[in-house]
Amino acid sequence: MRLIHRLDEAMEEDHLSAYQRCVILDMAKLVSGALTEKYRIVKEGVEKIMRGRVIETEASRIYREGAKEADRKRLTQDAKAMLDDGLEPERVARILHITVEKLEELVGLITT
């Protein structure tokens, strides 16, 4: 839009003819179309190379690790609560879908 405005000003000041204005606008459209097409081709090429793979950013890695830690804390709290209620470690492990060894690791138990 700024280009059109500047071309119109140039015409009003007799620095540019209507024909020259049209030629410049047509050339700008061609350049814009070529750049857009090049961008589309590059984008398609990157998508083809990536084939759906996700690039892991630092933020997504930190988020994922934080979510894992939150899950671990929740699992530990649940395990401790069930054990405090008197459930056997084997039953707690089965309910939480973990091994007894993992349960021991979470809550620091030593079972015999």
C-alpha cells in the first residue's frame, strides 16, 4: 500500500507517468509472486524433509521435563497415601501400573 501511495504522489508531482506507474506496479507484482512461489517451494521442501518430525525447542524440552517431574511427584504422593492406608506394596504397584521395584524407588521402600 505504501508503494502505491508513493507512486501516486510521484505522478501528482509529475515525476512519473501513468504508464511508468503501471509498469512499476506490474513489476512489483511479478517480483512479489516470484518471492511467494519461492517461499512456497522452500516450505514444501522443508515439510518433505521433516516428514512430520517435530523440532524440539528448548522451551518444549523444559516443559516436557517439568511434566515428567509433576507426574512423578503425583505418583509418589498416591503411592505413599495407599501404603499409609495399609495396602500391600504389590497391590499398590498393580493399581498404579508400575513394578514393585519402581514403587520402592519412588517411596524409598525396602520390601522383603
